[in-house]
Amino acid sequence: MTKKVLVAMSGGVDSSVAALLLQEAGYEIAGVTMCLGVRGAEGEHPRCCGPEAVQDARWVCDKLGIRHYVLDYADELEKWVIGPFVREYARGRTPNPCVVCNRYLKFGSLLARAVAFGFDALATGHYARVEETGERYGLLRPRDRRKDQTYFLYHIETDALPRILFPLGPYTKEEVRAIASRAGLPVAAKAESQDICFVTQKTYHDFMRARLDEAKPGKIVDRSGRCLGNHRGIAFYTVGQRGGLGISHPVPLYVLAIDAEKNEIVVGEKRELLGRELIAGDLNLLRPAWPDAVQAKIRYRKKESPCRVSVEDGCARVVFEDDQEAITPGQSVVFYDGDEVLGGGIIEEVIHGDR
């Protein structure tokens, strides 16, 4: 029996080629676009997920001769992604909305709908791999390490992995564009979107100003509590930030921490950003047995580093072999054993050596 696959299509080259590859492999496929209700700021178009993206996905489906569905996800985006994004910044944390979107929308709600519609699996254009290893399925990094998106995918439930396909796992980005060009897909040369899809203003500060009821100013202090200046509201700052502090100082200062209870921004020199330990919660563990030493990433563009992990009461204590710069509450820490993703969680606390 031919496997029926629903392909999540954003109107970009990656998801379009994912659909093409599955069709060529003999799957019975259909495309679906999640209409997120994202509207551009005045005089601007949404960077992705807007009406033009829906039209591009429809053109590709017409080219492939497959059905194309459009599902309204505006309310779910607001509930699961945008609302929590604003609330996290308001409490001095730096969330990763792509992790949340993949968890609740794509591989939560959309996967459930695909199964309810009679499809055997959901496919996307992510650069990752799902492979069966013995009696279980694992999430693995793709061939193209520059495009590795597993950092955003660690929260997929283990039970969902058998129903997920990542056709681009064996390909490089250059090969994907070449496939699209040879097939005459209308999006072959389309530029990538690198920004948060729902932030259509020039900066996330503009977005936050439009969403927050009130930004409460407060003090900028050093680690001893000495006041060095004033901030505009903790939602406009993140750990590791250097610019925009408005402080004259003999050496550059960086945001070391954000104290939401005191409404204070704590700053210091760059060396003070270094740390080796963190506590993570909201864990998702994809493999039951781990080696003693693993690798972990504290942000998407950061190279993974060796560490030891101990899990107790639903939280992970992570101790790195080397100093990490700007460990940031609200971001994800993702664990690896070679190519395999072991799991991950949300950074709750940074433990400094002077604790």
C-alpha cells in the first residue's frame, strides 16, 4: 500500500523540494499550508507565512499535480507562540519561538490533524533525519551541518517520530536548490527567511512596544548593586547584550542577568558572562539511556560542547567542561551523542562559580 504523506509547505524552496522528493519516491502526497494570520507592518509584507507564501505553495502543488490545503492557525499561533513569547520577555527571559511552534503547532496539532485526515505521516522541509534504530526511532542531525535544524526539533515526542519524515536530511542546501531548478519549481531561487515570522516590524523592540501594555523603567546595576543608569523596561534586554545600555564606562558593559522581581538589569564586563553550569526544566528526553559524557548547545548558532548531565525531579543540572558565554534563561539547551539528539529543555537558571 502506498504511504500517504501530508507535506507542510511554507511556500519556500525547502518544503517544496521535500514534496517533490517524496512524490518521486512513490508516496501519495498532498500539501498543506498553515495560515498564521501574520500581517506585515504598514507598508511592509510579512517575511513568511503571509498570503504570498500561501500562493507560492499553491503554485508548487499545481506544478506537482497534488492537492493543496490551507488551515487556519492564527488562533493557535497566538495562544501557543506569540502570547508566551511576549510574556517571557516581560519577565526577563529570552524565549525561542521556533522551538515552541514546532512543539505545539507543526508536530503537535498539525501532525494530529494529518493522522485524523487519514495520512500516515507528516513531512516538512527541515534539515534533520528520523531513523529507526533497533526497537525505537531517533532524531539525528542532517548531512548538511550548516543547515542543521535539530536544535529546534528536540521537543518532538518520541511517539511522534515514526510518523515524521524529513526528506532533506541527506541533502545539502545547494543540492536542494539545484533539484528545485531542474524540476522547474517556481520557488527555486526564492530567498530564505531568517527572521521570526510574526515580527513584521523592523525590530523585535517595535513588536514588543506594540504588544506590551506598559514598559516599566528601572535601574541598571552592577553585580554589587551599584546603580549605573536606567533601563526602558526589562522586555527590551537580553543576556549578552552590549549595545543600547546608554552607560558611559571605561570598558564595554554587557547584560549579565535580568532580575524581574527587582526590575533591574545587571551588567558587567564580558568575562563575567562566562559560566559552566545551568539548570534546565521542561525536559523532553528522546533516548532512555545516555552515556556519561554528552555534548550540548545553549543556542542555535553555538557549537556543541562536552558536558555532564544529571536529571532529578524533572530538571537537568548541566556542567560543561569549558566556559560558555551568555547562558540565557528562556533559551533551550539541547543534548547530543554524536549525530543523535538525546533531548533538551528550557534553561531556567545559570549557576555561577561565586554562588
